[in-house]
Amino acid sequence: MKRILYLTFYFKPDLCAGSFRNSPLLEELALQGLSKNIEIDVFTTLPNRYSSFSQEAMEVERDGNVKIERIAIPEHKSGIKDQSISFKTYFDEVKSRIKGQHYDLVFASSSRLFTAYLGYRIAKKRNIPLYLDIRDIFVDTINDVLKNPFIKSGALPILKYIEKKTFGYAKHINLISAGFKPYFSRYKNATYSYFSNGIDQVFIDENKRVNKYDARPGKKRIVYAGNIGEGQGLHKVVPQAAKLLGDSHEFHIIGDGGAKQLLMDKIEEEKVSNVILREPMGRNDLIQEYHMADYLLIHLNDYEAFKKVLPSKIFELAMFNKPLLAGVNGFAREFIQDNLADSLLFFPGMADEMVEKINKYESGEHEPVDRADFIQRFKRKAINENMATSIIDLLN
């Protein structure tokens, strides 16, 4: 019998990209592992992505060849300090709970480096392979997001050292975005794959159910759903665009995060009443909001680090056959241009350009959107099948 230690900070029923990626991936890995006598121990956290939205979950769950342990962490508001405390709790608890346990492989899915580093520490101590699924380049992000030069000068060397140790040890690294490839060229020990995020079946079903877009009369609704953090930079574009568009359009911002107050302050400063802030909601309710939208918004702050990423939200929003308003740059922009050419692209923070694209779209005629080829290429199920196989292959 072989045993895999599976590390992911976020897991169902939490509401975030990490959860949506790892929950179905584990199901596929467990299915393939049954016939190969593989057991999987998952260590994750109790739902914590948004302080304003909570869901119940079992602390210990067993299903066939899988055991899931969810660790309670302190409440946090998505700030760097809060998240550091939460990660330390997770880090220490996992190390404590696995004492005396034998594993043949460590798999770690990580966006903020420390889950990957935890995987490295465990794998190196046991002299076993480490498979990393990297969803973000944390050092790059911190370099852009941290404004205090004193804190940055202290934090970056430590983070770079952790990154070098972690990525240098890994036997296989999956990069969720091919835009990360040049950054990782320095780490020669690992083999690489590029299994991206994908489209969940629930959204494919919605695409079949509502297969055309009909513009609705009256006030146009622009919907954003997700994290409201510094990385999304909504405070730099939404209130400004709302002011330019006026009462003909209404923004519905669904979510929570560390930069929500910045957004609220900017709304007040611009004196706009057509931006409605709403609390996070479950997927079923969110799907209905998407159907009611006239435009679906995705936006990333204009940071160098975000020129390499490929947001998972793209795959979700593309299924609703609504105009995709995408304020992105770099690899994400290229991906949308190549795969979703009917999208309305604007550069991050450029409210004037966003409004110009909306006005031009509304003054013209549009062909029905056909996303059949996109769905076939990026089904999450197919991606997970191939990725699970690659994880099991590392055991041999």
C-alpha cells in the first residue's frame, strides 16, 4: 500500500479558487488510487476564506481510501498579518498530527508559498518525493503589494530563501499558468507540467441551459464576484467607471476581502450610488446572479506579478455567454484574446477604456457566442484526470 499526504489550505465547502481546484482533483486522485491500493490523507482548514461567510464542515471525514482533517484556524480579514497567523496555525498543526505517520509522496497545492514550504519540510525530512501545484508566485506578488520599504527589505530575502529551498527540492512542479514558465527556469531539479484551472461541470450545465445572451431593457447590470483585495484593485476602477456610466449602469460587487474598505472609501469619494456591495454567497445563488447580469467583470491590479497569472474566474465567467469585461494584462490578456475573442478587454485601472468598450459594444450588433471549443479544451474533469495520473506516476 502507498500513502499520499495531500496539503491544501483551502478545500470544500470553502468558496475560493483553491477549494474549487483541489476538491474535484482529490476525487479523481482517490478514484484512480483505489485500484492501485493508494491511501490519501488530506490536511486542510475549516472554511475561512471570507470572515463574512461561513459554512459548516466536518473536522474529520473518511470516505473510502481518503481521510480529510480540517484544522480550525483563527478568524482573519485577509490581511497579511492575519493570514500569517492563520498559516502558522495550519503549519504547526499539520506537523504535529503527522508525527509517526508513513508517507510515500507529499502533494502540496499552494498559492502563498507556505503550503508548498510545509510540503518541502515534510518531504525532505522523510526523504520522499514532493509534487507541487503552484497557483501563484508569492515572492513576485509580495514585491508588488508590500508598500513599506523597511518591511519589504526584511521579508523578501527570507521569502526568496524559502522559495529556493522549496522549489529546488521538488521532484515535479505543476504551474497553473504557462506565464510562470520563465520564472521557474532556474529550478532544474523538477520536471514540469502545465495543468491549468478548468471549467467545472456545474458551469458547463449552465452554458447548455442558457445558450444565448439577450440584452435586457433598462439599467445594465455589471457583476463582479470574488475576493476584494489589493490584488483585484477594484477601488482603482469600479467607482470611477460607475461615475462615468451614470445611472444607466449598475455595479454589483459580491464578495469580501482586505481592500473592501478602500473600495467603500472610493465610492464615497466619487459620490456614486450605482455601486452595490453584497456579501459572499454560495455557488447556486451566484449562478443566478450571473444569469441576471449584462456584463461579467474580472480585474487584476496593474502589478508586474499579475502579468504571469491566469485567473480561474475566467473559466467560470466564460460559461454564461455574457460579455466578459476583463481588465487584465500579460498572459491572462493573451489567453483571453486567443480563446475568448468576443471579450471586452481593457487595461487594469483604466476606467475610461472600460467605459469606452461598453459604449462601443452597446452601439453595435453581436453574433451569438459559441463556447463549444473552449469547453472541450478546458473541462476541469479532463484536466484532473491527467493531473491525477501524473501525481500517481511520481509514486512509481
